[in-house]
Amino acid sequence: MDDLTAHAALGLALRIGASMLAVGASCADVTSTMLRVAAAYGLTSCQVDITFTSITVSFDREDAVPLTAMRIVRMSRLDYTRFQGVTDLARAIGAGDLDIEEAHRRLDRVVAAPATYRRTVNAMAWAGVAGCFCLVLGGGWLEALLAALTTALIEQVMRVLNRRSLPVFFQQVAGAALATGVAVLLLAWGVEVRTSLVVAAGIVVLLAGLSLVSAAQDAINGFPVTAGARAFEVVTLTAGIVVGIAGVLDLARRAELPLTVVTTAPSPVPFPVALAASVGIAGFWSLASHARPRAVGLAAIAGALAWTTFWALSAVGAGTPLASGIAAVVIGFSGEVLTQRLRVPPQLVAVCGIVPLLPGLAVYQGLFRIVVGADIEGALAALVGALAVGLALAAGVTLGEYLGRPVSGERDRFDERVRRRAMTID
């Protein structure tokens, strides 16, 4: 193979990998896809390394100097329509249907395609996530409405701040301060609502529960550098929320306002209400992540399946981490088995299905115990519980995908090569 063709094939594999990683794919899936694309053009001796913000690929040649290329990854929000376009392209390349030039042109069209929905739809979807989350926590319709409106406002403010290139840490501070400020104003005006639920649901788009799951999943799959980077991102984002909440609560104390906003005890929720709210959370989350209507419906079904499994296991005495982990196994398995036939990314089912189970309330409780009550012991218990749930969800999804790939026929030697990264070789 001549150098020009090899460089073009490496560049294509890099672009596909960077596009997948930017819209939320796991490191394991990115690595196996890049190896598959490179092998389709004859580059069978490639090594791929991912470090969260960059991807490096090297092609070892016996009779010449190795070719190595690197690409910086600019992270963006989840976009399942673009994700599906990239994975469809990678599948066509693996089948030998495209030459390198045509593959580059198709990738250009996928990457440059406009957003699936308008910004208004995106903001309404995040508002729907917050409203349904409030219902899961035991809130009423008024609390859900207030949480939805607060989240829509937070989304618009953070969009403006992001457009001005403000670092994400300060965006987190602004969002958490806005959510807490709305709750404090409701207290000051004497509105009869559980403002703690408004805060918890209002900052659900800010909480790093999903990043925690991604970090644990990368660690399980043998990507410690990326897992460490994601974990540090979790700490940074959570610190921004703490700063925003603490600043507003300090001002409220100085104004001598009653801080019942820190009440964190959830109310029992009837199963039909919780099930409907979980369906809404998963469906709205996929809509906010630019999924197509058919994919939104599938995500909603995944949310219902995850919550039903979690509720059934909890009813027979299983702890929250165990019930969450088993529910994640079911969702990961279902995503691998069913979604290939429907041309929907398996990650959509896995991610959106576990969103209703994310440890957002536990993180919320731990934060408030630190900020207001100085209850370090109680805060640590809540945060350790959140960590346990996050690890259980990550392990469950990974195990479910592992069990489902042989059934779906999608598992090949490249997947096996990536899986061996997490194994100890004697």
C-alpha cells in the first residue's frame, strides 16, 4: 500500500472515531470501530489510543517507518442522529461497499448536517426531563411545572454562556445558582410547594451522574486514562454545582429567609406515576439528545423496562445498587439484541434507559448536607451510595452488551481485541 492511501485510510478512521467520541460513544466502541474501518482498507496492524480529548492511531509496517496520526476531540452533547449516521457509514465501510474518497465525502455530509430539532424543541425536552424527574421524586404537578420552567431557563442561560465560551465550571455555577435562586424566591413569596424538589429537578441537567457511569464503564473496559479524566470531570462539574448552591444559600441566610429548601426526603410514589414519569424521562432525554421520533419511542420503552425491573427487584428486597445493576444488564442486553434491526444505536437504549435510575437525588442530598448542615458523615454516605449506583449501572450495561453481542451477531475479532484490554495477561 502506498503512503498516500495509507494516510487517507488512517485519516478516515481518525475522523470516524473522533465523531463518535464527540457525541457520546464509549471508548471501547470507538476503538473497535476504528480498527474495523482501518482493516477494511488493508491496515490490519493498527494500534489505537484514546485519552478523552485526543485519539492516536498508528499503523505498523514491517518494511517501512510506522505511520502515526493524532486528532483532537472537541466534545459536544449527545446527538444520536449523527451517531447513527457515523455508525451506518462505518458498517458500510466494513462491508467493503465504499472507497476511501466516497467514505470521506459521506462523512463530511454526516458531520455537517444541521441539528435534528430546533433549539426550542431541545429546551422543551430538557424541561420535560426535569418535570418528570420531579414526579419520580414525589412532587406534584405544580412542582413539576416549576421545575420544568426553571430547567428551560437554565438551558437558555447556559446556551448563552456557552456561546460566549465561558468555561463549563462557571456554567455549572450559574445553572445551580439559578435553580437554587428560584427555590429561594418561591420561599420568600410564600408559595406552597416543596422547593427542594424544584431544586433537585432543576439541576438534573447539571448533575454528573451520567458522566460517573461513563467513567466507570471506561475503567471496566480497560481505558484507565480516559476513565480518570472523566472522573476528574465529574469532580469539577459537581464542584461547580456546590459553589452555585452555596453562594445562593449564603445570601438567603443573610436575608434571614427560611431555608426549608434543603429538605431532601422523597415521598412515596405510586408505581403507575413513577412508571409514566420514567417513560417521560427516557423519552425526553433522547429527544434532547437529537434522536429521531422512532428512536424516541424506543428510548421511552427502555425507560419503562428499566424502571419496571428496578421496581420489581426492590419489591423483593434487593438494595438500590443491586436492583439498578440488574436493570442495567437487562437494558444493555436488549439494546444489543434489538436495535441493530431497527437501525438505532444500542447506546441510545442503554443510556436513555438508565437515566431514570441515575443517582441524581443521592448526589443532591450529599451536596446539601455539605453546604448547609455541615453533616460530613451523612454527606459521605449519600455520595458513596451514589457512587455505588453509578458503578452498578456501568457494570450492568457493559455486561448486558457483552451478553447481547453474540446473540445479535455484531461481535467480531475487533470487539474481542478491545475486550482483552481489560484482562490480565499472565
